[in-house]
Amino acid sequence: MRNTVVHICRHRKLFGIALIALFSLSSFSQDLFAADRVLSLSEAYSLALENHEDLGIAKENINQAKTDLTKSVSRILPNITAEGSYTRYTESKSSGTGFVTQPESATAVELRLTQPLYSGGREWAIQRQAKYQIQGETKGLTGATESVMLSTARAYYGALKALKDLEIKTAALKRAKERLEVADARFEVGEVTKSAVLRSRAELAGSEAELLRATNNLENAKVLLARLTGIEGSFTVAEPPAHGAVELDTIRLTDQALEHRSDYARLLLQEKAATESIQIAKAGFKPSLKLEGVYSWRDQDPQTTFFQEESVYGTLRLTYPLFEGFLRKAELTDARSEFREAELVRLGLKRNISVQVNEAVNNVKVTDSLIEAFRRQVAFAEEDYAMVFEQFKYGVATTLDVIDADTTLVSAQTSLASAVYDLEVAKLNLKFVTGTLADGAIK
């Protein structure tokens, strides 16, 4: 009787494998024609850096900062203005002695040149502040590049993780079909009750549901990756080579982060710009000096007595503010407060960088250790399932035993796949927190 069960199981198993192979081949052919583009990680980086709007925004910020520098330079250059006027009176007037006091019409043209000479150093402080702003926005572009690259890498490895999960769930469905075939065969010869068959069918339905869920997760992961890279159409992701070993000395890495982190460098520049704001506020307490040159041409009809058609003159103007309602004092107080705030923000980020580096290093270490543990777990789970399934075919193990072994195997395979890809993301995150992820990315 037992030989008959084994014979039936083998024939059904071969038939089931053939059907699965045919289905897999058909699915592979469809995928081959549908997903004709294989996206690599380096290509995903390039597409994201080319298409993501965050980098465009950062570049526009640089352009705006350069415009502000041009504005600041205009404060030290001469200002030339031209003004013309035409006046029509109701009538001309003259005195009783025959002097014309009011013409019927008057035309005037004036060309004025104003050259600032001294304003307490305000214009130079504004110019230095604008240069710091350009440098800060350039660092902002580096920071945007790093953020986009890290988000792209997470989405890419998320898609790989979803793809691996789909493979695991597909294999689990195949095993569920094999268990159902064995249960049906044993039920036909009376070795198991109907309950074993029903339990196997329930597990098969559950595996099908898990496969559908894994397929949906893969599609969602690819949608997110397409959003970041701007890629259109159907595509699949390729397995990238593993990243090499990374430095795990937290002290050196923290120093490296303080040297290379774009956000920290940007705060240093903002702190310098805040010192210039103090100089600008102090300039309000100092006198200003400017030179004015004027060329004036006039015409009247009729000409008034003592009329002068042209005149050229220059004026040296010194202005000293005496009282403006304590505005200058308030501006200076505000500038000093902004400087202290900039110092505190930079100090806070410096402390946070140390925490981030330590967390990133610990994540790499722990994930690396987990991989070895999960590999052993997968090896034991695969051996255990193979042994229990053979026992199940010969009636030594129950349906619950083989289902429990399969559950352990799926859990181990899923944990291992997640840990492998999480390690790659952890290494990239370590580069991100140390400010070296975007090295060579900006052309």
C-alpha cells in the first residue's frame, strides 16, 4: 500500500512540476517582452540626479544667490539717472518793470550721477554676505544630491527586496502544491483523513494570497523607484555588486562627517553671514558720504529774467543719523540674536552628527552579524523541510509538521533577504551621514 502511495505521489509530483515549469516559462516569456529594460543601480542614480526636481530647486537657489551678489555689487557702483519734464502754464507773467517772472512753457532735462563713497562698511558686508550665500547654496546642491541618491538607493533595494520576496513566495506556493498532491494521494488510499487534505488546500490558498501580496508590493516598489528616477515604461531591477567593507571607527568617521557634511558646512557659512549682519547693523550708527554730480539743461518760452540754460555742479553729501526711534539699536540686537541662534543650530547639528554616525556604524555591524545567523537558519530550515516532507510522504510526519517546517523556511529566507539588502542600504547610509555619498556625483 505504501509503495502505491509513493508511486502515485511521484507521478503527481512530476505532473505538477511540469505544469509549474510551463507556467513559469510562460510568465518568464511575458516578462521578457514586457520588461525589456533592466535598470542598474548606477543608472538609477544617473536618472534620479538628472530628473529629480529637488536638484533643480537647489540649482535655482544658486542662481538666485548669484543674483543677490550682483545686487550687492550695485551698491558700490555709481548710479546715473536722467530726468526730463515739461511744464505748461496758463499764461506768462511779468512784473511792472518788464521782467518776465513766469513763462508760458518750460522744459527741463537733468542728468545726475551719484557715487557712494562711505556708508560705514555696509556695502562690503552685504557683498561678503552674498558670497557666503552662494557658497551655502552650493553646499545645498551637494546635500540635495546626497538625499536624492540615498532615497533612490533605498527605493532600488526595496524593489530588490520585493522581487526576492516574490521569488520566495513563488517557491512556497510550489511547495504548497506538492503537499496538496501528497495529501490527496494519501487520502485516496485511506492513509489520512479529509482534514489533512482540507488543511493542505487552506495552506495553498494562503500561499496564493501571499504571492498576490508580494506581487503588489513589487509593483508599489517599482512605482516609487520610477517616481524618483523618472523612468517610464516597464522595467526590472538588476542585482548590483555588493559594496565593499566600510570604515567603522566612529571617532574618525565623526571627524570625517564634520569635514564633509554639506549641511554642517552650510551652517558654518550661515554663521559667518550672521556676523556680517551684525556689521551691517553697526553701519547704521556711522555716517554716510556720497558724491553727486548734476548736469542740467532748461528751456523757457518766453525766457524769464536771469534765465540760465545750462548748469553743471557737484555736491559732496554727508549724512549722519541722529534719532530714528531706536530702530538701529533694535536692528543690532536682532542681528546679534540671529548670530547666537546660528551658533546654537550649528552646535546642535554637530552633536546630532555624532549620534547619527554611531547609529549608522551600529546598524552596519548588527546587520552584518544577522546575515550570518540567518544563513545558518536558512540552511537548517531547508534541511529540516526536506526531511519532514519526505517523512510526510511516507506517513511518518503529519500535515502540521510539514506546514510548520515550511513556515520556518519562508520566515528564514525572508529574514535573510531583508538583512542582505538592509546591509547594503546601511553602508550607503553610513556614507550619507559622513558626507561622502555624493563624491563624484556632481559634474
